[in-house]
Amino acid sequence: MLAGTWLSGCEVALFVLITASVHAGMGSERRVSEVCAKCYLDGAPILVRIDQAGRIAAVERPSGCPDGLDLYVAPGLIDNQVNGYAGVSFAEDTLKVEDVRRATQALWKVGVTTYVPTLITAPQQTLVHSLRTLAKAMREPDIALSVRGFHLEGPYISPEDGYRGAHVRQWVRAPNWEEFEELYRAADGKILEISLAPEVPGGLDFAARCAQMGLVVALAHHNAPAEVIHKAADNGARLATHLGNGCANLIHRHDNPLWPQLADDRLMISIIVDGFHLRADAVRTFYKVKGPERTILVSDVIALAGLPPGQYEHGGRTLVVDPAGVVRYPEQNVLAGAARPLSADVANMMRITGCSLADAIHMASRNPARLLGFQDLGEILPGKRADLILFRLNEDGLEIEKTIIAGRVVYSRREE
């Protein structure tokens, strides 16, 4: 069995032993009993043994792995900012459980084993319906494997153009505790994270109450001065959501919300490294300040992700998917969410910063698991749930070959 001292860089190759199994509520699937691979951490072969409960029983150093294979093995990716996917938007009056399942299964194909459905600013009745539906979906065994709770991004954000981003102005509002309690009940108590603007009336007190409840409080779509940002951290804020976005195009060179969020060591950052939301120099700078321990990669994908170029009506807005695959909100001259999955951010992070595969994967698995309190996820260690991705690393990014959740193959590229 391996101790924690073997963690470092990584590369290539793997072998999987599979036996047939049936899991209630998920149909006939294949149980993985062993994975032998060159790991994403140090390039040396590892043998991952998986017990019948779907947890990692042991991690060993074998003498070698089969020759001629070119796959990596790593922990499944954890995305704590998914607004929608595969044509499904989570903040919709028409959301159904089957829609959540369709989005979940599509995310498995791109290596995301756990994600946090994210609801952006919307009318109260829409948010209530969506949260009730998501909570109902979590009672389904297959969906519950990948969804443990939800992220509320808005509606308690800045109403100012630029800082508001693509959120619809008429639905932005000041924090209201009774309103939030209605949302929390609708979610069956499963709201894990809330992104808000601390400078709006009541914002700091609201942040403190959420932190006292155990929610991850994040700062987003705000124009808070330095003293308010630091006070928010005093009140329990732990994250700067998609730093560098949800920000005006023109800002003061000294008095702006970026520097204090970077300077405050109590705040982790999440960043969207899809090649559009941030310029390469910004990514490098943010990463140099926060480092691989306090940086989280998120996709911020929306329902239009993967759709062909064109104009779409979505969430009360006219959005455009351009030929490069980015989603824009022309009315405000801002981006309106991402169209590339988290696996693309991992590859881009390596290319832009020169970080190792190990660090890039940590930022997309271990770090969000730690932030959200998912103690059984995010690393390949005995006792953790056997959520694994098998993939090739090429010029286009991570090519997912297999996705394994709780010791069972939920996606195999060869079987599509």
C-alpha cells in the first residue's frame, strides 16, 4: 500500500480488469476490480484495487503494466460550476428529473464524475422549481452518485453593468433571508455554495449567516472595495468565484475588486481556463499568486455548450455561440458562460502555466473536493470512492476513454 509520499508528476498507460455486475437503479453495468496504470502523479505504474462497495481498497506498486497502452488514470473531475449541459439548463421553469439525468450522463463522457448544478439569477418561482426538481433528481441512485448539492450564483449580486455579467438585471435583488429560506427548503437543504456580492445592502450579514450554516460563501459579480472584501472573509467567505470574470471591462488600476481577492490568503479562487474567459497572462498571474493549493478550475458551462454556432434565446436573453465555441451576450458585450467542459480547462492550464498534469488535475478534483467537504473524493487513496477517469493526453486536451464511478464503468468511448 502506498503512503502519501509518492504524490508528484505523471504519464501514460493502463490496464483494467472488469467483471459483470448489476447495480440497483442503474441497470447492468461493469464492475471494475483492478486498475493497473501509470498514474497521473509520478509516471510510475500503480495498481488500484477496488472493493465490492466501490471504494479503493489498496494502491500498490506493481512490477509493470501491459505494454503498448497510452492511457492515464486520475481521480474523476469535480466541477462546482455547471449551469447546464447538453441542452439542459438548471435554472428553468420546465426542468425535469430526466433532464438532470441527461446532463449528468453527458458530463460523464467528458470525465466529470461529480458536479454541482449551478443556478444563476432568475425569478424566485423559477429557482424554487429548479431546486425542487434537482432535489428530487438526487433521490435517483445514478444521479446521486454525481450530485451532492447545488450552487446558487445570484440573485444577490451587483446590479451594475459589467459586474452583473450576463445575469438579467430585472431579477437581481438584495439579500432576503426569508426568500433564501424558501430556496433552502425547496433544495431539501442541499444548497452547498452561494456566490454573492458582499457590498450590496445586507450582503455582509447575509454572508455571515450562510457561513454559520456551513455553506461555502463565495464572492462573485461584485464591485466591493478592499475593506468589504476582507470583512467578507472575516465573516466566513472562502472563495472568489470565476475571478477576473463578472467584472467591468474598464476598472480603476488601484481600486478594483481583483487585487484584494488575490491578496487575501483566506480566499481560494476559481477560474475559467477555456481560452476565452481569461487571457493567458491573467491566468499565469492568478496562478502564481494563489498556487496549486488555492486554485480551483471550473467550467462554467451552460446549456448551449456543444451546440452549433448561431443565435439562441436562452434564459430571457439573446445569446450567440460563435464559431470558436464561446457563448456571448451581445447586449452587454460580455461572455455568457462557457461551452467547453472542465477537461479542456485542465489541458489549457498545463499549456498556459506550464504546471504539471498532477497539479492541473488537483485543481479540478482534489481542491474542489476539499472546498466542498467531499472527504471521500478527489484523490486516488485507500478509502476514497473509486471515481476514476482513464484518458489520453493529446494536443486537443484530455480524450476520455472510460469514466468509473464507485467502481463501475459509467462511460466507455469504445462502446458509443
